[in-house]
Amino acid sequence: MQFLVYDPNFDPENATPPPPEFMAEMGKLIEDATRAGVLVTTGALQPQGTRLKLSGGKFTVTDGPFIELKELLAGFAVIQVNSLEEAIEWSKRFRLIVGDGESEIVQLFGPEDFGHE
């Protein structure tokens, strides 16, 4: 099972650069998660995007932003675990490093989640 984990309340306008101690702790967590085979990827979204639309056989390309992306600017992680409970445990480790706040955990579905007929 894959889960997307991010902080839905991150405020990039009031964020300060993290201290070296924070970066060391986060590096250790990323190393642990990678070694355990849990971490699929980490990243962040740009505040703007491009929308591709097909209608009546014609493509339209429009520059964004389209949705409120500020929540994901801080970054996200995609983790591969066996259950929601395991995703929660890894997310607790992350939250202990970053401190008070919320993490949202959303299951991702891919081809492996749908049976073959």
C-alpha cells in the first residue's frame, strides 16, 4: 500500500530555514525509511501548474495555478507500507522531528490495487 503524507497547514510565507540539527534528524529519518524500503519518493510541488484538456478532439493547454497548492509546497513523501497503521507509525516519527502540527495521510491507488480478470 502506498500513502501520500504531507502537512496540510504549512505556511510557506512564515517559514524559516530549518536549523542544522533539524536537517540532521530529518536526514536520519529519510535514511532509515530508505533502508527499510518504505520511502518511495519525497518532493514538493511548484505553486503553479499546467492543465491539459481534451474536448471535442482538440487539446487546450492552460497555465495555472488551479488549486490551492500552498499546503504541498513544504513537501510530501510517498511511502510503501503494509497498512495504514504502519503509515501512521512512520508519520509519527516525522511529526516528532518537525514538531506540533498535523500530517495528512492519504492512500494512493495504482494498478496493483485492481484485480486482473
